[in-house]
Amino acid sequence: MNIDEGMQAAIDEMKKGLAEGGIPIGSALVVDGRVVAVGHNKRVQDGDPITHAEIDCLRNAGRLGAGSFHRATLYSSLMPCFLCSGAAVQFGIKKVVVGESRNFPGAPGFMRGHGIEVIDLDVPECVEIMAKFVRDQPHLWNEDIGV
Amino acid sequence: MNIDEGMQAAIDEMKKGLAEGGIPIGSALVVDGRVVAVGHNKRVQDGDPITHAEIDCLRNAGRLGAGSFHRATLYSSLMPCFLCSGAAVQFGIKKVVVGESRNFPGAPGFMRGHGIEVIDLDVPECVEIMAKFVRDQPHLWNEDIGV
């Protein structure tokens, strides 16, 4: 397990979301070795069902253009769902690095089927924070993934 | 072809986006026969790469909860891309009605593979407005779909 700058930024965002009373999922976008944007889930904070961590991060990245997205690595503390995986597929992101997939399987098969390299670091801290959240607030978590 | 209230709302949003100097794609969400939210692409207006029409619409819908999404029909003036199709798949939307898919194939196979009913009304007005936009601003359109 190698917690590089991108994953550390995603973990920091995860904790920021938790501190705000939100769903603790964080994300970061790295282009050419540099963190260009971060974000975290804002369902609770903004009353917004669409602002998953990766969506917030990509929005914060702004209009980088397709060239940058094609060279980007998207980090997330949790395996992306179909919404966020769909964003990675549509924008041609080639690599997705996640903190864990124990608390949510997400859509790695869908991403890999579209040529994205998906790496799961299985970071104990990510697993623990998310496991506690799912245990403590199951209704909120189910709402976030649409079940 | 039956332009019902949902499709008319999506077309109205499409024209609103065009009038704002944006990418002319509009969307509406109908739950239990009522339009509960509308939205349009805001890449240009907000400098936001993620706010496709359907994403804007779902954000505007707010935290309806999974039950409402499962009974919802998502309308779009154009066949949804993988990002927006991923949103429909993740949130368990069962029906997607689109204005056209001549200017962009989108991801109907992905949606249908996840049990979503996809109906393409092939509305001439949607085809014409989008065709003109793609012809006039190809770089902006390519940026929107990540190519």
C-alpha cells in the first residue's frame, strides 16, 4: 500500500466531510503529478443528491479540457459508484485509485471494461471511517447510493 | 412522437441554455406525473465540466429519496452520455425519454443493460438545434463529451 499525495488529499477530504457532518468520502484529481482539484460528498451539506465526492472534485477541477482529463488519475477514498464511474468513462480518465471497496463494491468492472486501470489500495483508515459511518447512519448511506 | 409535459420542459430548458450562450441540452424529472425538477447544461455558464443537463436537473430535484427516483422518468433533449446514464443507473431511475440521438449516440445500451427503459422520440426541433450547435461550436461540444 502506497499512500501517495493524491490518496492523502482524498483522505483529508474524507475527514473534512465527516467533520462537516456529511458522508465521509473524499476525492482528488492528479494531472502530471500535481493535485489540481479536491472534493468531498456534499449530499448533507448542500442538500444535493448528485454531489458525490468525485463529482465535487471534477467540478472543482473546472474546464481543464479533454487533454488534461485523459492524463489524469482520479483518487477516491471509496470505490466509485456508477455515477462517478460514468464520469471517469465519459471524460476519458485512464486511471482510478481508490482507498477501499469493502464497504461498497462500486463499479470497477464497468470502468475496467472501458479501459480504465483501477487500483484498490485497501487503506485501513478508509475502511474504518466508512464502516463506522455505514453502521451509524445506514439510512443516509442508502440514500446516497440510491437504495 | 408524443411531446408530453416532461419533454416540453426539457426542450424549454434546452432553449434557455442556448439563450444563455451555453450548450443547448435540457432535462426534466417527472415523478408521479408531475415535473419536479428541470435543468440544463451549464459548462459555459458556470465553468463547470460536470453540470450536464441531467446532472443539473437531478441536483435541482434535491434529496427526494430513493423511492421517488425509482418512480421517476428522466427526460433529456439528447441521449445521455455515460456520466448521466451512470446517474440514472445508480439512482435506480427506471425510464429515460430523450429528444434525439442523431447528434450523439450516448449510452442507451449501458442503461438498457441495467434495466432502464429508454425511449427516443426523435424530435425534429431537438435534432435541428443541436445539429446547428455542433456545427457552429465543434470544440465546445467535443470538450463537453470529453474528446
